[in-house]
Amino acid sequence: MATVAPPVPSSSSTIRGVQPLRAGQGNSFLWRKLHSLSGIVPIGAFLVEHILSNFEAIHGPLAYAQQVKFLNSLPLVRVLEWAFIFIPLAFHAGYGVFIAFRGRSNVNVYPWAGNWMYISQRVTGLIAFVYIIQHVWRQRFAGVSLPDHPGAAFAKVQHELANPWMLAIYVIAMVATTWHFAYGIWLFAAKWGITPGEQARKKFGYVCAAIGIALCVMGLWGMWAFVGPQYQNAPADVLPAQSSRLVLPAPTDLMQRAMASERTGNAK
Amino acid sequence: MAAKTIKVEIKRQSGPDGAATVEKFEIPYRPNMNITSLLGEIACDPVTVEGKATTPITYDSNCLEEICGSCAMLINGKAKMACSALVDKLNGDGSGTITLAPLSKFPVVRDLSVDRSVLFQNLKAVKAWVPIDGTYDLGSGPRQFPQLQEELYPLSNCISCTICMEVCPQFNDSTNFVGAATIAQVKLFNNNPTGAVLKAERLRALAGDGGVQECGFAQNCVEACPKQLPLTEAISDVSRDVMFQQVKDFFVR
């Protein structure tokens, strides 16, 4: 019998190409799950709030100003803003970019619906990422401070959207962001084992599509208030300036007269 | 009139470190061929279309009936089993060229043969077996309800062909994702009444780097699987179980 030495098996440590599972090692599970969860709460919840609040613009500059004033008068609003918006958003964005660039999309070879949605989630995420950086800078930090001057909110946004290029960016970003959120809910349910079955995933897909379309339409409708004919040339500020410090109301004529009559009454 | 032929273009590589080249072949048409019989036909007379004598094509195959899982390759650019890829269906009117290439995400051994041992490393890492080895007869196992059997049987159909991994955008040397096949086997063995003894260990393994969390739910696996395994359902279920295990470990371990 011919004796042929068996080929040396490729040892587990020197395997080429994609490496085996690092069973039980590393923290990527925690980070990946936090990324997934942060997209729903608090970021998704904030997106819904943001679109609902901006929808108030359809009732005009004063209603919009009162909405901005209400949000800025929430207790510990600056803490809320950093803890539930800026920090989770920065993490979701940063880790999301990391995830996006580690994937190797092959939709050119396998043009299936799920594969298109896979690449769409990455593209819409990147669009939202770039948009949100300029949006937060230009609307929250640059220009007139809206926490101090909520009455200036309508004019500030109106001025921004008066530029047709900026308007186009806002429309694209609105579609991309609501798409990313709607498919994100669907992905969350699928990947956390909430909708494992094929039928469940299909049905929930319709629910998510409805949520996404509703949010997108509301967002675009809200934008229309700023660019449409109804509220053109809104006043620069429709409310008095707000101060975070406690300030006694300025005495009015009526109050002064009442106080004066009280004093004279006491003198009698 | 010239006899009908089948044109084939094959990406070849003499060894793991060799340079890849493409060789063209044209072989006489026969009805009802599959890709493995096409490769066998080339092996009978390995001469390229330019008339140059060459070596027979190296490829993996065994059962020729989509059971052993060894003959997965890129056929017209897409990952398929060579045994169940029929030339008449691929070729249409016969004027086109069939292209063959090795799976792109596994190291090439030679020509169309690739090293898919990463799947077996992964199956070992999650203990994808029912632990019954011992020094004495353990007797018969616990009974399974037919409903459970029906749920698990499709998962037992996995042939380890690695097509689900090849088509996955997340399975690459950056994520080193474990792939759908291993996750589906975790569901199979976790739900086996005897295999369930290793459930927690499997779920902890799958929470490691490259584990179930790397899935991006592109769902290519379930589209491409030649055995129609419910892979996305398995990923969803196992993902939830891994999550519960992690939360439980966090609080009680």
C-alpha cells in the first residue's frame, strides 16, 4: 500500500483570510447593541419630537416661538440636551461610520431587496451624519441664540431655507433621516429577536414604512411653512428675550399706581 | 454548420500564493450538463480555446447532488453549488460564456478549490454538537415533540457550503464575522433537548468579537442558501438569546 503523508492541515492559528469567531472575547457586542439601542432611544425619540415640534411652524411664527420657548424651559434643559441628544448622537454617528466602512457591499452582484436596504441604511446614515453636523452648528450654536431668543426661531430657519441650495439639502436630509430611522426600527426589531418570523418581519415592515412616510411628510410640510407664501418675511423676533436667571417683572404703570395708592392709603 | 459548443472562462491559480490567470475553454455541447460535469469534460482533454495544453481544473466536489456542500464556487459571478448549477439554464441560447471563479472570501488552495476551514473553526468555537461522548452507554435521549423536530429539521439541512458567508457583506477580513451557518447551528443545538446543556456556553461564545452582533441583516444569506435554511429567523432568535444571556450574566454572574 502506498503511504502518502497526509497534507499538513492548516493550523487554526495561521488561518488565512477571514478569521474565526473570537468566542467570548472583546466588547464589540456591547458597543454594537448600544449603537442599535441609541438609534431608537434617545435619538429616534428625539427625531420624532423634533419633527413634531417643527410641525408647529405651520401655525405661524408665534406658535413656533412658543414651542421653542416651551422646549427651552424644560427642567435641566442643557443637561437633557447633552445627555439625551448630543452625546448619544455623537456616539451613534461615530460608531455608525465605523460600521459602515467595515462592510463590503455587494449589491452590484446580488441586487436583492434586503441587500439594497443594507446599503441604503449606510448611505442615508452618512448623509444624515454630514447634514446634522452643519445643521447643529448653524442652527444651534452659530447665529442668534434661540434658547435666549425663542421668538427669533422662525426668522432664523426662514433665512436659512431662503437659499435654494440649503433648501435642497434640507429636503434630501429629511428623506434620508426618516428613511434611516424607519428602517432602523425594522432592523432593531429583527436584530433583537422581536420579529424573528418572516411574516412578522414583513408585517412590521409595513408599519415601519408607514412611520417613515408619516414623519417625512410631516417634516416636509413643516418646512413648507418657512418657504411657502403664508408667512413670508416673518419678524426677526416675536417674543421678548428669555433669561435663564430669575428676573422680577418690570413694574408696569398699573402696578405703580396700585402701589402708590396703597402707600397713600397707609398714610391716612 | 459548426457543432454547438459551451464557452467557459475559468479563473485559475496554481497555488495559494500564485498569480491568478483566466483560461478559456470551448467544449462540445451535451444536454443536461451541470458545472461539475462540465469541469469533468475539460479534465478529459484539458486544452484551452487557443489550443494550448493545460492542467485539468482543480475543484472540490463529492456527492454531486447538493448534499456534501463541497462544490460551492462563483458561477457567472454568483456563489452557487456547481452540482446543481445546470448549464442549460445558465447558458440560455448558448451564445454566452459561463465564467467560473473560486469563492472570493476564502483563501484559494488551487484553481476553484478554496480553504473553508474558518467555518469548521467557528463551529468548534460554538460547540456545535450534542455532547454524548463518554465512557458508558448513556441510554436513549429525551423525546422530542414533533413540532420541535419540524422546527429544527430545516436547520439540520445545512451542508456547510459557506455560500451564506460568501454572499454576506459583513463577512470579511475587517469584521471577521462568524457568518449565518454557525449561528443557525447554534439555534439547532441549543434547541436539541440534550444539546441544550451547552446553550449558555454557545451564547457566550457568540457574543465575542465577530459574533452575532456583526450581522447587518442584508438577508443575502437566506436568499442564496441552496438548502433554503431559515437563516434570518435563526439569526433573529439567536440574537435575542445572546442578549438575554449577556443581561443575565451581567446581573447574576
